[in-house]
Amino acid sequence: MSNIQFEEKTYNTDSLDIGLWKKILSLLGRSKKHLIILGILMVFMAMLDVVRPYLDKIAIDYFAKGDFKTEEIILYAITYLAVVILNGIMVYSFTRQSAHIESGFMQDLRDKLFNKVQMLSYSYFDKTPTGWIMSRLTSDVGRLAEILAWSLTDLVWGFAIMIAASVIMIKSNWQLALIVLAVVPFLAAISMWFQIRILKNYRKVRAINSKITNSFNEGINGAKTTKTLVLEQQNLNEFKTLTNSYRLSANKAAYFSSAFMPIVLSITAISTGFLLWYGGHQVLMQQMQFGTLMMFTEYATQFFDPLKQIANVLAELQMAQASAERVLSLLDEDVDIKDSQEVIEKYGTVFEGKSQNYPDIKGDVEFKNVNFSYIENEPILVDFNLKVKAGQSVALVGETGSGKSTIINLLSRFYQPTSGQILIDGVDYRERSIGWLHSNLGYVLQTPTLFTGTVKDNVRYGNLNATDQQIIEACKMVDADSFINKLDKGYDSDVGEGGGKLSTGEKQLLSFARAIVSNPALFILDEATSSVDTETEKKIQNAINVVLKNRTSFIVAHRLSTIINSDIILVIDKGRIVESGKHDDLMKKKGYYYRLYINQFNQEVQKQLLG
């Protein structure tokens, strides 16, 4: 197990990172066409919004005089109605396109992230909290989808309407236009000042949110432990500390966000006041028609509304940038264990394997001068050498932290040697694909993992092409058939979340059957019997004797009674083999293994006498 502590990447950019948002836009996939259509719709909406004040000006300056023809008023009414109807159609289309973008982008990005999580190496999950990953896949993705679907299009609409309104205002009266446009530099400076602070605080909020999600996850998964150790109050206090920290950071971020808009409103209100004062004076002096002043007033409102909207969107983008950074950090995470391009070309990837090119595994395994460390300068294995012939069973014995699990994790290619080689049938396993190795590997963990679904579903995960009869035969091998038939629906019974409806022993038997149905060439049992009762252990031991025959197997054992028939027993201490041989040979040596076995035997005898 790695001792590496998780440290979240920090970001120091104080403004909008255009390069980062370009990367996010590149992830749009099928939603890209919807975004382009949406952008075009928003430009048309802006044009229609700009037309209406001009139509109002005509109505006030021309029709109010009464000197017009009937057909002119009819044409005007038809034009105005057409603008209103078109605007309604645009709003409907805009809403529909935005919904497509939000749902489509959310699905595509979550698919990409889940795919990435599936590809990441075992070491990544050693050091990364589950809550951190869950936060990326849920709230961060949702935040980005919302921003892209609704806020970015508001930017397009806002800039389009501001440009169109500016052109008409300048052509109509440049002095009044100047009054409106003069506030833009001030608003830009204020926006920048607030954006820096909003981004800084929302980064902190998102980081704390991940910790809260992880705390929720641990609280649910560890509910039994919490209750048996009476840790409810302590856990609640720790959770309250997290949520209080979240509240303080969120309040600070909300303070800047809420203060930002009133300042923008105040500046725009002052500008509108100057516009009315100066324009009203020109109307009184008969230097400008009243309809033109009203048009300018409407354009000022139209200009400042999107300006405020843009300011608000920029603030939201600042908040969402924290989510964007965190999502991209997961997508950009390096995969520690991966195949070379040459191997991929020949054998394919884990998702698209070229199984027809997979060579059969005979089962010879060799560790050749293998060195390995989780942390630099803290070696776990040092110049480790081991030769195992096809069909042999190898048992690994030693104290906790001696390197037993590291050896089988290296063999499984969850990690790779820092130096040295691991050969399978005489070939460095890095010259074969990860998919090839794992498809020939049967792995039974100390803590069995079942998935939501039926008994049959969970066993079939070992071989998706397995028939019902093959599943039943695998279960009979480990004597799981007896308890399965007692369930309400037999093999079609639901096991519950994480196999919660079954006992630990029953889950372990299904886990063993799942490994058997895959018909692996290499078998690994990692403390597979340490968490089961004596009766279940006997069932598994009987299955081991049958299933492991003529298969290369590695067994990490806590109960030494389960490995006495192994071909090779290795006693591991600090990453080195200190004793090796068969059970009888090691007992004759009366060394470390002998003392360990005698101590366990005496403990079992005492339990039986006391029981």
C-alpha cells in the first residue's frame, strides 16, 4: 500500500484563462453544432431587440403627428408583429438548443471522465480520495454544462446587441452615444478587480466541497465502524468544521459577487441620468425629436442590460473556472501504467483489445533483479529475484509491510518495477498488453467486491460470455451453490449495493467463483480466507486444491493452514526472501516459518478448547 498523501493541484491565475476555456470548448463533441446554431440565434435575437426601439421612434416622431396613410400604419403594425413573433420563435429555439447543449455536454464530459478514471493506474486510487473524483464527475461537470449552455450564449447576445446599439446611437447622435459608452472603461476595471477575488474564493469553495463529498462517502461506507467505536460525535464535529469552513468561504465569495452587481447598476444609472438630462435639454431646445430621445433611452437600457449581463457572466465564468481547472486536471492526469505504441498497434487497448493476437500463457513467471519503491529513496523490493514454473503454486508469508502485496501487485501490473524485469513465459510483460495480462488473471481480494445486480450478474463479470451452466459449475466448485439455492430467487437474487444482502463469507465465495469462470492462466489469492469463518475457509480450501491444479498461482496467506500444500512457500522480510521451500522442509529448518506456524497452531488449539 502506498503512503503517498494526496495534494490537490493549486492554480494561481487571477483572470480568465482563455486557453483553459478553449480546452473546455474542444470537449463539446456533438454539442458543438448546437453551440454554433445557438450563437447564430443569439445574434438574430440581438438584431430583433435593436429593431424595436427604432420602430418606437418612428411611431412617436412620425405617427404621433397624425400625418400618415392607413396603409403605412398597417405596414408598421405588421412589421412590429413580425418582429415580436420572430423574437418568440428565437427564444423557443434558444431554450431548446441550450437544453441540448447542457444535457449533451454533461453526458459526453462525464463519459470522458469515467473513461479516464477506468484508464488510470492503481497508484492513482491509492493517493486520491473518492470524494475528490466524485466531485469532478458530478458538481463540477454540472457547473460547466450550465455555463456553456446558458452563460456563454448570453455573452454572444450581449456583445451583438451592444455593437448594434452602439452603431445606431453613434449614427443618430454621437454626443449622446458618448455619454452611454463612456462608462465602459470604468466597468471593465471594476469587473477585473472583482473577478480576481471571486475566482480566488470560489477555488477555495470547490476544494472544500470535494472534502465534504469525501467525508460523506467515508461516513456512509464506514457507518458500522463509526457505530461500534462510538465515533458519531467526533465525526459530526469534524464534518461541522468542514461545512463551517465551506460556509465562511462561500459567504466571502458571495459577498464579492453580490457587491459587484450593485456597483455596476449604480454606474449605469448615473450614465442614464446624464443621458436624460442632456437629451432632454436638446429636446427642449428643439435640436432633437422626442422620439429620438426615447429611442436613446431604450438603447441605453439595451446597452446596459447586456453589459450588466456580461459582467455577471464574467463573474460566473470566474467561479466556473475553478471547476474547469479541476475537471481538466483529471482529464490530463498521467496514466502511470500504460502500453507502448508498438504494443497497442499489435494488441489494441484495454477498451478495444485485439484478443485474436493475444498469445496463450503457459505460466512461467520470473522476477529478475526487480527493484521497486512507492516513494523515492524508500525501497520496498531490492534486487528481488524469483523463478516460478508453470503450474506451480507460490505462497507468500511475512509480516505486514514486508512486501507480499507489492509482489503480487507488480505481477498484476498494477504497478511496474522501478528497475528490473518481470517475465511471463520468458517475455518481459511490458512487451505484451495490459489487457492481455488481465484477461488471463484471476484475482481474489481479501475484501470481496460485489456490484449491484444479481448473483448471476456478479459471477458473470469474470467472463461476460459465460453461459448460465458455466456460472453454476463455477459456484458448485466453491460450494456457493448451496447457499445460492436458499435465496428467494436463487441465481437471480439481488445481492444489494456492494453485496450488502450477503455475508462476508458468501461474498467471498461469489468472488472466488467469478475468478474461476474467467478460466485464468494465473491465479492470485490475496488474503482470500482471512475474513471468512472456518467452515467457509474449508470450502475455499477445497476449491483451491481443485482449481489451482496445473495453474500458476500466488497466494498471500495469513492462515498458514491454507498453504501447507503449496509447491513453494516464500518467507518475505523487508522485500527480501529470507526462507523458501515446501512446508515440511521449512518446518525441519525450525526458522521463522516454523515459529510462525507453531504460534498459529497453538492459538487455534486454544480457541477450540475455549470454544
